[in-house]
Amino acid sequence: MKTFLLLQFDSEGAPFSEVADVLEDLGFEAHQEGYDFVYDWGRPATVRESLEFADRIQAALKGTRVAFRIESSDD
């Protein structure tokens, strides 16, 4: 399973490079095809795991003024 992340930045928020470092610490990799980052679970994940991961992303981005959208797929 993979989780894709699309970011929306605020001009008054954290710089992209700083946000990228935070996301890479969570295991995300930069992505080029329609999303900004992708996380490869390497296995199927449960809905509960996906929700808990979304909570971790939200906590990691708190205070950066970055909005995000996540989408997971079995691809």
C-alpha cells in the first residue's frame, strides 16, 4: 500500500525545504506524478493504521501553516 500526500503552502508558513525534512523523517519520499510525497508501506495497512499515520502527519506539520491531503492506494 502507498500513501500519497499533496501539500498546500501558505506564504507566511514554513519553507518547502523545512517541510520536506519533516516528512522525510516520517518516511515519505518526494514524488513527481501529481503528488508531492509518497509513503510506501511495503504491505497492506489497516484503516486504523492509516488514520493513526494521518494523525502523525498532522502533528508533525503543526505550526507550519501547511495544509495537506492524503490518499492511500493498494498500488
